[in-house]
Amino acid sequence: MRSSWDFIGDSHEGIRDVLARAQLDGRSFSAWVREAMTSLSLKRNDVVHASCLNQTFAYQIIAGTRRPSRDKLIQLAFGMGFGIDEACELLERGGTNALRPSCRRDVVIAFALDRGLGVHGCDDLLWSVGERTIVTRGEAGEI
């Protein structure tokens, strides 16, 4: 983890020198998501369907006009077929906490992401170990 902060450099350097070396990413959440979808050749409709999100709400999330909950972002990560690292970046860019290896529920979610189980597969795992599921019952016709 420290290696990603190596650009900070020596203690005698000033902030302007450090900022000049930093690889800053000023993209908005929606721009980042759209670029990720393009680079992965994902179609928006396919992502929305695989995420099990309400279509209108999903489009609003992608467009950046709605601020989603952490679970909605997790659903979007599943819809995009993300692994653990990409899902963590999506969560952070979306304004929530990344998955934590010290949180039991997050470990189950990370396991499902890693295995490509999808939203419903993840919910089945969460339910089987007594954790709160991602998709709320009756939500947009899911579950």
C-alpha cells in the first residue's frame, strides 16, 4: 500500500513538487463509470439488467444525477462484472467505503465478486451465512 504513496518523496520537498508528481484523476463518478463500460465493451442495458437495479434508477446513477447507497453501488459493480479491486474503486468514487477485509459481510461480497456469482448468487451466500442481503425483497421485481 505504501508504494502507491512513494511520490510523496523526501521530507525536504515542498507541496508543489509533490503535487506535480501526483497522478491525479479528476474524472467525475459518471465519467469514470462510462469510461469503464466503454473500455470493457459493456452495453448500458446489459449492465443494468445484470445489476438487478431499477432501470431508471440505474441510468440516473450512471449519469451522475442520483447518489446511490453503498448496496446500489455494489449491485452496479456486479452488473459491470467487476472484481474486488474495481468494485472498491467504484465504491470510493461513488462516495462510500470500499470493501473491508475486516467486515464479515464485505468478505462475503468480495468472495462473490471474485467468483463472478452475480447479485443473486451473492445474496444467496449472504443469506446462507446470516448477513443482510444486497437486494431488498420486492425491489424492482427482484427476488
